[in-house]
Amino acid sequence: MNRLLLVVVVGVLALLPQMGWVPEFWITQLNYIGLSSLVVLGLVLLTGVGGLTSFGQAAFVGIGAYTTAWFTTKLGWSPWVTLWIALAITFVFATLIGAITLRLSGHYLPLGTIAWSLSLYYLFGNLAFLGQHDGISGIAPLSVFGISLGAGRNIYYLVWLIVLGSLWLTYNLLHSRPGRAIRSLKGGSSMAESFGVNTANYKVIIFVYAALLACVSGWLYAHLQRAVSPSPFGLNYSIEYLFMAVVGGAGSVWGAVVGSALIITLKDQLQNWLPRIFDTNANFELIVFGILMIFILQYAGNGIWPIFARIGSLLRGGKKQPQAEAPAQATALEQRPRPEKGTLILELDKARKEFGGLVAVNDISFKLHAGEIMGLIGPNGAGKSTTFNLITGVLPLTSGDIQFEGKRIDNLRARDIARLGIGRTFQHVQLIPTMSVLENVALGAHLRRDVGVIKAALHAERHTEAELLFEAAKQLERVGLGDYLYEEAGNLALGQQRILEIARALAADPVLLLLDEPAAGLRYKEKQELAAVLNQLSDEGMSILLVEHDMDFVMNLTDHLVVMDFGTKLAEGKPQDVQQNPAVLQAYLGGIDDDFDEDELAGINSSKEAV
Ligand code: ADP
Ligand code: MG
């Protein structure tokens, strides 16, 4: 958000309660908007960014509210103590619930959250010591330094201080090492895990973070409302929070405030007007909300905030402010020692992968030595990508074994294999399209620095962050994408996205680089540039295993070729020898299938001419 705009917004927020003409009702509304914003902010992180839908946030609000209600009224404890108790209880609950439900995938996760949110709701309503359906009343207002926050105009400051603070923390978190990991969750786990991200852990982290925000909202609510009862913590409120997140724009922190403000104001206006129009007191606003939701999903799929942001950027002359900038200078990250040229790096021994009855990789064996560029070629469906997935731990082997630097890796998880120094790209590019090119590549360096969530949220990791971004920029320069650091990755041409993936793999400081069709979609000149980069890497001692269809590219670049067909190794050796192998010619020229793209045909034809 624009700095100036931020100052104006904060200034107006600060002055509002001081202006006598502002009606009390507005202040109350703003207080409730603040309380909702906290819950919705959690959903922005959890659902909008992380892709995990929760129908249970209101239950966490309830935990915050009931905890402070009980401890302050029954034991007479200070709300400033009960806040921490509430946070602790929420932390334990959310960690447990998260660890169990976040394993569910697809539609089962939202269903799971509905299940536990209903259980908590009925628990609030049935426990005698929580006052059952009457709840707990007589809660004292908050006070700070002897000043009572009983009046709406007073607690207003605390509410909005907490909201702005939470926005700041969440924004910081999103633009940091853990934030990049969190933003990678939505696209499925295999890419992120390949760069060492423990995706299961990050899911629990954002779940707990969102629950804690909801808990603080509940704590404030109890002392603002001075009474709690189960109904505001039920499923329909959870749905309303989710609705606010979607309407506001679930991908950006300001969307939380915009969505809350819009829905709360609209709900109030509808409750005013609809009974007058229809002459009944039925809950018509729900129907209007439903229709509104359909419109928003149809015409502004990313919510309202991105529209505001676009207007803001137009006012600034169309320039987008990069959210993370590479520093001009920073300490270089240390590199892992490179093995001596010629030492054995990777060895596959009878590696086998079956998918049901299909043998995708049929007892493949080969060796790769340090500094070598090896090509893995073969027609579509030969099992090349599956072989990559076996080496990188994305898929488990059916039988056989794989050793990396003398150590068995076929029983390791993808993120542990990444830690050993294997970097990869994907045949179907896997990047975060809405994140800048720079930050996408910085995700590759995830394992080279350790920054926790708290440090990132407090923005106390500037130094480390600068080092990571500096490294990312360096790798992008190296592969020739230096001009695109701040472009959204999704805006690059497909060929450039592949090159971006190479930079991301390099940012991990690998010993072995696996490239799955890196030259697909590149123009002739770009292919030459890529070949130069790969040659230089190999000179520096990097070992490279690549799958490629462009035969010219492969023949000129590689030292060694393995040819696969139907999962089986057909031939192996120096490119010029393999090229003349009758079995290889038969596989390529005898069995061209419809899946072959033009590039591939061109490559084969030119290599046929060469033969
Ligand atoms: P290539 O990369 O050489 O074109 P792949 O390794 O992608 O080939 O695929 C090899 C064979 O395995 C193909 O027949 C493909 O359909 C099959 N295959 C690949 N992945 C899976 C999977 N996850 N489940 C079932 N079959 C798969
Ligand atoms: Mg493939």
C-alpha cells in the first residue's frame, strides 16, 4: 500500500473518535469491523494465501471470549493475564486440531473444520460452568493505565492498534523466507518440498496463526460486549468471516479490512431496509449476500481489494512497487563443497517404478560423475520424468536403489534429498505466478538460511532476507533474467519460466542439477545462451542430468547419453555413438506418436541428417 495513503488512513482512523459529530453508532460499527478484520486476516493467510479453507474460525473467537469471560468473572483475574491464557489454550487446541485435520485433502478439510467447529459450539452451549445457552455476563471492561476502555470511543483505539499491528506482522510474514514457503503451499506440496520446505509444518503454522488472531478478536469482543453466549461463535459466523475474506480479496492483508467493512456495513443497511421493503423481519440479508457472492466470484474473482490496488497503481502512474527488493550488495551465502571432478555422484541400480500394471521405469541403471552433463532421452512416455521423480524423492521406488555421493537416498523424503544438494526443475513449470520472479527464485534458497515465523513477522530478519534476495538476484543475472526481477512470474513467457526454474534450482546451491526439458519453448538464440550457462556450470564442477527433446541441443551439450523407451534403457554412451545405435533409431523413427511436438520432430530430423 502506498505510504501516503497509509498515513491518511491511519490519521483518519485516529481522529474519528475525537470528532464530536461522529455518531456513537459509527464508532461501534468501526469497533466491530476491527474485530472481524482480525479474524478475516487469519483467513487471508490460511485460505487466500495458503489455500486451506476453514469453516471454524468463529469457534476460535469463542475460545478467546469464553476464556477471558470465565477467568475474569469467576476468578477475578486481570484481562491482561487472561489474554495470555486464552492465547495458550488456543495455541494448544489449534495445534492439535490442525495436526489432525490438515492431513485431510480436497473437500475433506472444509468438512473436517465444520465438524470440529460444530463440536466446539455445542460444547460452549452445554457446559454448565460456561453458563450453557445463557453464557456468561457481567464481564468488566478493559482498562489501560487506569483509563477505562468501557466507552466505545476508548476501546476503539485498542482495537485498531491491534488490527494495524496484526496487519503489519502478517504483511512482514508474507514477504519473508517463511512467507514464500507459505505462498508455495497453494500449488501442491511437491514443488515446495523439492526445495526443502516442510509443507505439513507450515500448514499447521498458518492454521495456528489464524486461530490466535481469532482468539484475540474474541478476547476483545468479550470485554467490548461485556457478555458472551454461544451464538456468535457458531458455524454461520464462520461462514460470514470466510465470506468477508473472499469479498475483500483473500490474497492481500488489506482485503481483510475492506471485506469486513463492506459486509458489516452492508449487513446493517440491509437489516434496516429489507424489512421496510418486504414488511417482514425474516433474514433476507442472507439471500442478498448469496447473490452478491455469486457476482463477486463471477466478476472480481480476487475480491474487491485488487480493484482498489489497481486504482492506486494507476494514480502512481502505473508503476508497481516491488514488495521485496534485491539489495545492491549483501554477504554472499556460503557454498557447499563441490566434489572433485570425475567422482561418482549419482548411481541408479535397477531402479524400478510401477504404476499399477504399468512399468514406467524398468530396472534402470546408470552412473553420473561430477562435472558431467548427462542427457536422458527417449520418446514421450519413456519414463524420463518418472526417473527424475524417483531420484528427487517425489515418488517412492518399487524396487532397486539410488545412491547420491555414496549414500542411499531412495528411502529419503524429497526435502531431505534437496538438503543433500540435488536441485531440479519441472517438466510442467511449477512456480508461484503472482509472486515476483525474484521471490520465486529466493524460495530456492530456502534451506540456506533459517528464519522462523516470529522473527519474520517482526521483520527482525532484514539482514538474512537481504542475503537471500541478493543470492536470488545473482542467479537470475547468471541465467539472463536480470531484467525481470520484479515482474510477476506468471507474466513471463513459458521459456523464460523454465529458465526461472533453473535459477531457482541454482539458488539452492546444488551439487547435482536435474533439468526436465529446460529448452522447450526457447528460441534458437535462447537455447544457445542456455547451453552456454550449462557449460559454464559444468566447468565449475556442477553435475547436470537433463531430459531434452531437441536433439541438436542434446548432442552438442552432453558428455554422455542414456536412452529410454517404454521404461527400459535402450542404449547408453557418448552422444555420437548412441546416435548411430540401430535400436535408438528404431525407437525414434519407427515409433513416432502423435504426442511428439514440432520441436521434437525438428530435432530428430536434424539429427537424422547428421547421421
Ligand atoms: P516421459 O517423461 O519420458 O515422457 P513419464 O515419466 O512422464 O514419461 O511417464 C512414463 C509413463 O508413466 C507414462 O506412460 C505415464 O503415463 C506414466 N505415469 C507417469 N506418472 C504417472 C502417475 N503418477 N500415475 C500413473 N502413471 C504415470
Ligand atoms: Mg517427461
